[in-house]
Amino acid sequence: MSQLKIYEEDDPSHCEVLEDFAEITACLSAQGLRFERWEAHQPLQDDSSPADIIAAYQAPVDQLMQEGGFQSVDVVSLTAEHPDKAELRAKFLSEHTHSEDEIRFFVDGCGLFYIHAHHKVYALLCEKGDLLNVPAGTQHWFDMGSQPFFKCIRLFTSPEGWAADLTGSEIAQRFPTLDECS
């Protein structure tokens, strides 16, 4: 179940917790973020290929590509057995921005997105079926946990794909990680 924890940016010890999908969506929308729930149009297997995953969601992917001017789509998948999981986790755990929207749709598994906006930190647990659009320039970071398991469809306006601009802030180290929230 999706969950949103809202912290003051200078106090990671207390938070408001939202678990109702409509309340989460409304709160994130007020911050300029798009949050939706999607369902596959075709059944997927655990070993579905990236092409099969994209095909299962082709209609909404095509709609997003047309709406946002996205040029490319891919599938990223990570499990606890991945040999570079610690390095990949560290890469996303620093606060950063992007020059383009970041769209992630969780086909399977989960991850924790942190949005830093208006003197608050919004920690959004995304799970299977959740789509999040983080607008360009939004300060955020992502935690996949020490034992990652997720499959995500990603959309990019740039054919080069994911590129981050680090903010230099150490705010991410002050907030509970996915492992600590579980």
C-alpha cells in the first residue's frame, strides 16, 4: 500500500502519515507532482522482458509520451542479488534535481521517493501500480533499500536518459531510509 510521510525539513523525528490514495494524490498534486495508479492491460510474469512490460502498458505509456514530449522509454529492474546494488543505491541517495521530468511507474516491488519542497520533506513509498512524475527542477532523492526489488518503466525527454544535478545538500542523510521505515 502506498504511503506518504510528511516531515518538516529540519525535523526528521516527527511526521504526518497519509495512507489514503486520494489524500496522497491531493497532497502531492498541491506540490506539483503527479501520482496515479495504473493496471496492466496484459498479464505479466515474474520473468517478463522489458519489451513485454512496456507492451502491457503501451496505451498509457504512449499517452504520457505524447503529453510530455518524451523521446524514450525503458525498464529498470534491480534485485538484492545485483552485484552493484550498494553503489547504485548510493548514487540515488543524494539530493538532486533533473533538467527534465522524472517519471517512474512501478511495475513490481517498491522504492521510497523523497521530495524536498516548501520547507518539507515528502517521503512517498511507491509500490506496484504507482506512477510518480517529479517535475524538472524538483529537489528529491530515492532509496531502493539495502535489499532492492523493483521493476520500473521510465520515460525521458532526452534520449541520453537519466542525468542528475546534485544539490550539495546533506539533507538526505538526516531522514529515515527505506530499511528504517519498514
